[in-house]
Amino acid sequence: MKHQTVVYYTFCSEEGMQKKEYKKYQRKIACQVLTYGFEAQFGIVFDQSYIKKGVHGKPFWAGQEKIYFNVSNTTGMVVCAVSDLDVGADTEQIRPVRTAVIKRCCTEDEIGYIMANSGESQEEQKRERFFQLWTLKESYIKMTGKGMYFPIKDAAFTIRTSGSAQEISSAQTGYFVQKRLGEYWLSLCTQKESEVVWKELTLEDLRG
């Protein structure tokens, strides 16, 4: 059986909103994206009353259909993945990160990858590679539904690049893909191999 996962992403500016107001705005967008995605992928209506939470707080679809979803947001972006497999998605805006945080969250091999001299400025590379790894870690942990109960270092990754090709391997079982969009990393983990489609939705699409 061939599995498919669609990752919808929407750019959404803060537009001068207060933090609390902006978070509410992003939750509204996520609901609109899921409404769009459930209709487009499964032909059903997204009904908030069917959303329940697992033991560690991961939201899941409690309807009879085998539908899985996951939501992530960061400043300027909302991401929603819908699939016929257990799924975890994460997005982060690339920004400054302290070395102490890197050491707390990453294995020695991962730290070596982050700090290796690749010709970029050290600070730029540190930000870039840390959030590349961080979003992979978060996508795996979110897929499992274990959240903060899973040690972040145990979700360890090795990334090898050859030209434009990238190979992701992990100490954990899952199917991993990711995408770089400007100042953002988007990462996805599904329970097993899946065809992955990335689809941008504009705010105009959601209003329509």
C-alpha cells in the first residue's frame, strides 16, 4: 500500500499584533488549513469535536477514518501535515542560538556537524544546522506523541550532503524528510515511508 502525506504551510506575518493575539491568530489559521486539508485529501469535514488528546497531550482525530495530522508554528509560519500514517511535523525560524542550548540538546556527533567548518560564517552555520537538526528531532518526538517525556538527545540524526542530495539517518525508526524555505526549516516524520507533497496555502486560499 502506498502512503501519502501532504504538508501544508502558510506564511503569516505578526502584523504588529501582541503575542497572545498572534498565537490566537495562528491557531485560527491552523484550523482553516486542517479544514482545507481534510476536504482535499480525505473528502471529509474537519470537525473540532472529533479532536481528542493522547496520554501525553498529542491531538488526534477520533473519527472512524484512519486520519492523522500534526500542527506546528513559528513566527511567520503555520504548518499542518495530514496523512494516513502517524505523523509529526515541526517548523522553526532560523535565529540565534546559544552554544549551551546546542550542548544540552545534541549528541557529540551532532555538535560536530553543527560546528564543522564548511566555509560559511561560524555563527550562520551554527543557526542553520542546529535548527535543521532540531526540527527533525521535534518531528520524531511529535510523531511518537511522547512530547517532553522523550529525551531530546535520544532522537539523534546524521546528515550527509552530496551536491544537492541530502541523506538523513537516525537512531530512531521513522521516515524523515525536510525542506528549507528561506529563513525556515520544515521537517516531517512519518511512521513508515510515505510519498510527501509540500503545498503552500496563501491566506487568500484559506479565505476562499
